[in-house]
Amino acid sequence: MKRLILTALVPAIASLTLASTTVPAGAATPVATANYTIAYTCTAGPGCTLGITSTHTYVLAVDCDGVITGTGTQVGYPQILETVSGTLSFDETTRTVTVNFVSLYVGALFTGYALTVTGTVDPRTGALTGTATSQLAGSPELSATFSVLGTRDSFGFNDAACSDGQHGPDDVHGDDGGD
């Protein structure tokens, strides 16, 4: 069953477009890495201009428990550096891959700004769709909401990452007793 779930998650993870394949420091051994390009289109402000899209690139890693870690930046603004943390899960009943993550700005520009993303990932193409909210630290009046559309640029899979004795997606999402 673990292989079945990982097989479903791999294309989903691969749909995230990342800037490079470097695994973030301190991350658990990843079962998959992916590069994603994600477009955030403003749907409500005042923290953004309605209809304007900003594009970000991410390098993400997912461990055997579905924990996402990574880094990112906004295209055209190299001084915007982001750290990403979140989860990826698979619902066996609905065959839905859900992603939830927070991208926190840690660079010199807008330090403390957070984008909180909730969405789904197509298990075949890796396309990410969803919504996001933002919050600038100390300035709640600058919050905003966005539609999210992501594309996976590259993908890598580490088949040995979830070997026997390690936790795996079945430990998080249930196990029917089979492999």
C-alpha cells in the first residue's frame, strides 16, 4: 500500500515547480523533491492589487510522513527569500492530494510576511490549485487573499527514503495491511 500511495503522490509532488533541486538544510530524508512555479493572483486586498499576479519559484522536499520543507523566491525580486513548511496528504477514498503550507519571507524585503496556501494537487500532472491568504507581521490591515495556480517544473523520487523501520504515508494516512 505504501508504494501505491507514494506512486500517487509522486506526480503530485512533481507538479510543484521549484527553483533548484537542493534539499533545505535540516530536512528529513526526502521521499521526493520538486521544483514548482506558483502564480498568486490577488482576489481581495488591501494588501495587494486586485487581479495582479506575482510568480514565485520553490524548491520543495517531502518526507515519508508527508512533511513539506523548502525554500523559494519571488520572480524578479531576488531579495525576497522564503522558507516553506507544510504537509502533503492523500485521501484514499476520494483520491485527492491535499497540500497545506506556509511560505514565510525571511530575506531583507518584507521580512515576516507569510503566505498560507491551501489547495489540491492533480495526482497525474502535479498541477496545484487553491487559495492563499497573506499577512504582514505587525500590519493586519495589509492582509490579502489570492487564487493559486502552480506548475511542477522538475521532480525527483528517492525510493529508498521510506524503507522498513521508517514512518511512511501509511502511518499518517492509514494502512490496509498490504504493501
